[in-house]
Amino acid sequence: MAKYERVFRGDFDTVVDIVHNAVMRASSSASYEDGSSIEPTGTNLRCAVRVYERYSAAGGNRVAMNVTIVGVESRIFVSAITSGGSKAVLWKINTWGEDSFLNTLTEAVEPLALASPDV
């Protein structure tokens, strides 16, 4: 399992679109499995959950990535967790596929976070 979390300022819809497009464009085997979004009435809160999957050639298996994006006004929280990617029965031997999949998201989000850090 690999994990990435970041808090910064930005536009919620733009961040969701950038994350989705980055994940889908990074691999021909990437797929959008499902997602959910909520914007409770009378609040400034927005939340999007997305689940992606792709084939890892390095590990010879499929890996999944769950992405949660929470926005309150211009404050954005991104959390991504990958899983899968190991063929071991008792413990994980390789996590190359998970790390690589997570890097796809990290490379898309980091420029946004560095441009508008949370203050």
C-alpha cells in the first residue's frame, strides 16, 4: 500500500478533472471503476471519491487507487491510497506497481499544491 496526502488552495472542479485526466492518460490499461460525489445543501463542503485500476507490468497484476478529494471553499484536501500489486500470500513482496500508480497522481497534484499552498 502506498499513500499520498496534500492540502492546498485551488478550485475543486479543476482538481477533480486534473486528477481524473492524469490517471486515465498515464496508462492504456487504466480504468475508472466508480466514483461518488456529494455537496451537502447549505454547506461549502464538497467531496469526490474516485476508484481507478490499472495493470502493472512490473508486478504482472492489477493495482487499484482510491482518491478522495475534499473541498471547503478554496481549501482542497487530496488523499490517494493504492492497493494490490503483490502476488505474495502472507506479506507483500513488491509494491512497484502501487508506487508507480501513485506517482501518476502525485505528479499531477504537486504542481497545484506548490503553486497555491494552504496558509
